[in-house]
Amino acid sequence: MAHECIRCEEMLTADDIAIFRKLICREADEYICMTCLSEDLGIPRKKLEDIADYYHRTGVCCLFPRYN
Ligand SMILES: [Zn+2]
């Protein structure tokens, strides 16, 4: 099922959802996109993308499927 950001209604990517689960609430069923989340947290969106990339590359978090 497709999700959209509950704030700006942007369609969410798998990474948007994974980052929200990782940083905010593991059991969430409503999400905000990385852009809105970065505003809330006061950190650049790029930083969130870097975090997602880190987890994809290392495979240490099951929310982020490892890159092949
Ligand atoms: Zn948003």
C-alpha cells in the first residue's frame, strides 16, 4: 500500500518510511517525508539520505535492505 507524507502529501519512498521508523517510531503507520522530517529535526535532508545510505551499505538495520 502506498503511503504519503501526512504533512505535505508527497508520495513516500521506502527510505522515507524506513528513516522515520528508525529515528522516530518503529511502530508508526503514518509517516512524514524526509524533507518534513529534516525540518522537524533541524538537520539537512542530505544528512538523512546519508544515514539511509549508511544503513543500506552496512546492512546493520533490517529496515534498510542491503545494497548488492
Ligand atoms: Zn512531507
